[in-house]
Amino acid sequence: MAAVREAKEETGLEVELTELFHVYSDPARDPRRHTLGVVYLGRATGTPRAGDDAAEARVFAEERLPSPLAFDHARILDDYFAYRRSGQRPRPC
């Protein structure tokens, strides 16, 4: 699957996808064109390392996320952490 391959290329991690989390569709997400963000949940093994077009690969706790994040990635992470706390998935966009 493309998401598993992309995760391996960007982070060096072996990823097993467990479920589709949410699909984000916001025409303003990327000024170059309307793109969708398809977000999966999964498990990974290995040590993160930068690859492909990533400058670096690191693990961050929720309270120590870098800022700013590109595109709508802050919203995606906010939704994910809210889901982890409450079990409630994001509402459709």
C-alpha cells in the first residue's frame, strides 16, 4: 500500500496500518491545488531516520510538537490527540 511505502521512505520505519482515521478535504489546504489528506492509524517498528525528502525524522510528545507545522497538519494532530483522549473521531469536513 502507498501509505506504508511512503512511511518507510520518509522515516525508515516498518509500518502496519490498523485503520483509516479520517479524510481531510479543504481546498485551502495547499495553495498549489486542492489535495486530500488521508490519515491512517497504525503501529511502527524501528528507529526513525530521515529519508527521501525528509530533512529529519523525530518523535514528539503532544506537548512538545514543533511549530509551525505545514498545511493542515496541526489540525490533524489536534484531532488525533483529541481522539486518543475521548474516543470521538473528527466530524466530517
